[in-house]
Amino acid sequence: MLHLRVVVPPGLSEEVVRALEEEPVCANLVVLAGAALSPAGDLVLVDVAREGADALLDLLREMGVVEHGSIAVESIDLSLSAAAERAERAAPGYGSDALVWEDLVAHTREESTVSVAYLIFFAVATVLAGLAVLTDSAILVIGAMIVGPEYGALAGLCAATVLRRADALRRSVGALVVGFALGIAATIASTWLLSALGLVDAAMLTRPRPQTGFIYNPDALSFVVAFLAGVAGMLALTSAKSGAVVGVLVSVTTIPAAANAAVAAAFATSAASSAERLSLLDQAWTSLEQLALNLLGIVVAGVLTLWVQQQLWRRAGRSGTPPRR
């Protein structure tokens, strides 16, 4: 169940309350007349089955509540109510499968914002992955994958594509470009510094690396793994099973591939011979191919998953796309 806190202008209050009373997916309706001060109006509290929340939010938006009042949505962890149980039975499907578009858009907007924390996480994750490929440590690679914040921006890109929101698409693409650019630059700089201190050298990158060699060896399975991770990740974001996102993060080679490309490029600038330089540049290029394959697989899978969910919920009698203002 979800809990809605709605501030309704006096002129719309009667219409909104009547609509909520007629919705079988709603329960525990409370109206506090004149309780809201800014914006002024009535405070309406109602619980709604998650499966019916998207259609209800669309209805409230069409009635003008967003423009003249406000809507806040909270998740209910525990609800002991016969009325709530009836509301859940009246809604088709299962709550864990329900897609609430406004929740997805708000979540991905926050995750794809180029904030200071976002940039720091990106830089730290890429530098950590750079150390992982130099030490051939699978544990550090996993740590870098978990720290990396890129999946939120990728999810935002997928949602913006399905919803055809150009502003959100530009924001997500911009966050990815800035994040990877900063991460690669930070990894190149850290590699130069560690090399100057005598802590690392090019031989650590070109030696056999059984734990991390897959990072710069892309193949068809790389795309398959990224595609499956994209499906699982998008389902985790749009359902009540968000814990699966961690498993997605440790199954795709985005941050590690960018880091491997950065480390190889850093050592290529000071290679002792042209043959060594070409070898390092080749490794940098194949790492970028791995990165591109993973990004493509995640995006394609995410867009397809959201589109299928959209069509299924439309057939169930709800509008998958929030109405345009």
C-alpha cells in the first residue's frame, strides 16, 4: 500500500473527495477541512493499493491538484486494515509488480543529477577499479562496481526514452558523459602519481591477469550479461524488490572497463617502445569496446523492459504514461 497526502484547494475538494470515495483501490480516506495553510486548502489523506496508484495519480493530476495544491506519496511498510485488504483485492495484479511512473521519474531524476556527491562517487569508483586492474584483484573490482553511481543515470536514460521526455534524456546523458569523463581523468592522474612514486608500472597491466583480464576482452557474452542485468535492474527499480539492484551492479563491467582504458592510456604516454605503446593503446581501445557493449546492453534491456511493463499495465486499464501538462 501507498499513503497519499493531498492538499486540495477548496474549489476542488468536493470533486477530489468524491473521486477517491468511488475508487475501489482506495481505503482509509481522511479529510481535514481547512487544515492546509500553504498552499491553502483541505488536507486529504488516503491509502491506495500500489497497483492502482499510477492511475490515481494521473486522475488527480488531470483534476488540477498538482497545479493548485500538492501530492506527497509515502510507502506503507505495514498496514493492518480490512479496508486496505479489500482495496488490494480490487486492484489487478500484484503490488510488487506495479509500476508507478511518477516514483520512477523522481528516483531517476535524483540519481542522474550531477551533484558533488555523484562526481566524488564516480571518481572514487573509477580510481578504485584502476587499482583493481593493476593488482588483478576481483574483490576490488566488485567494490568499484558497487560504489559506482552510473546505474541511476542509465535508468533515467531508459525512463526518459520510453516517456519521451527530452529534458530528462539530456540530463541523464549529460550525467553519464560528465561522470565517465571525470572518472577516466581522475584514474589517469592517479596512475601517473602512483607511477611517479614507484608503486605501479606498466608491467602490472600487461602481465597475465586471470582475475581481471575479462575487462578488456569483450565478446558476445558481454552484451548478453549486460542485457540480463539491465532487465533485472529495471525490474528492481520499478517493483518492490529494490534489493536486487546490488546484484546488478556487480554483474556489469562499466566502471572497471573505463578504469582499465584510463590506466592503459596513462602508461601509453610514457611507454619505452612503440610496440609497448601500441599494445597499451590496443588494451585501452578494447576496454572502451567493453564499456560500450555494457552500456548498450543495459540501455536496450531497460528500454524494452519499461516498454513491456507500460503496455501490460495499459491493457490492465491504466495509462502507462503520465499525461503531459
